[in-house]
Amino acid sequence: MNTATLSGRTYGPGVAPPPDRELPPRAPGRRPEPTEPLPVPDLRTLEARRSEINRAALALPGPLHVVLYALIGPEGKVNAELAAARGFAEAQHLVVVGPPLVDILDSVDARTGGEDPLLRRGYARARQMVTDPACAVRGVVAVSRTAITPADRLYQDQLTWYADRRAGLWLLRGETQI
């Protein structure tokens, strides 16, 4: 039987040991410097960026089709949120298509904030609709930015995602409004 031994590990026949990837020892007293978190833009900057993204989406030819999205808590009133979002979309001359998408935070999500929008099925479906070339949806309408995420860094990532796809995100209440 052909076997190879490397770093105390034995590899069976036909299995090549991995290349030697040992790192040189770190010099004494040379710890890596802690990295500082990236600065989070203020709310006015986020709002201005979203407005710019929406203008770019509106500049595309033809009517802009959007889907309504709502995030509610365990005792939330989904009809009120969706009616407000629909009225706002119509006032902005956006064409609402398809059924509204709703995510309901359970009691655990409500305590932790449910910050990551990518973990929600309804929001993931809205993003999928925006990226599907066979679907006319090119934007999302929600009541407030907290329906997307209350976390500034995650929200900024979502704005980048919309900008990269020349899609829009319309909010009834802007980032600076309560």
C-alpha cells in the first residue's frame, strides 16, 4: 500500500498530500493591527444616494414597474402599510405589478431587529424579480427604510445593489424622517 506522511498526517493510496503551506512564525510582539470599521454615511447622504439611484432608474425608457414590499412585526397591520405604499407609488407614477410581498418578523426577529434583509423570503423574492430579465419589475416601494433594514451598513449595501442594476428603491418616508 502506497501511503505518504506529511505533518503527522497519513494519506492513502492515490491521494496526494496538500502542498506545504505553513506560514512563517510571526515576529515576537508583532500583533496585527486592529482594523477600524468603515465610516457609516450619515442619513442625508444615504437619502441623496437613493434619490440619485431612483432618478437613474426613471431615466430608462418606458414605464417603471415596481413591486410593493412590507415588513411587519408580529402584531403589525400589513394592510395599512401596503395601502400607504400603493398610494405613494401611484403618486410617483410608478406602475405597481404583481401581488405585494410581505415579511412578518416573528418574536425572535422582533427582539434582534431582523436586520439582514437577505434572510427574508419576501425581500429576496423582490430582489429576484428585479434581476429577472423576463420580469418587468425594476424597483421596490416600501413605507420606510426600516422595512429594508435599520442597519446603516446593510442599507448602504442594498443601495449599491440597486444602483448596480439601474433599479430603484422608493420610500414613503425618507431616511431622515421618523
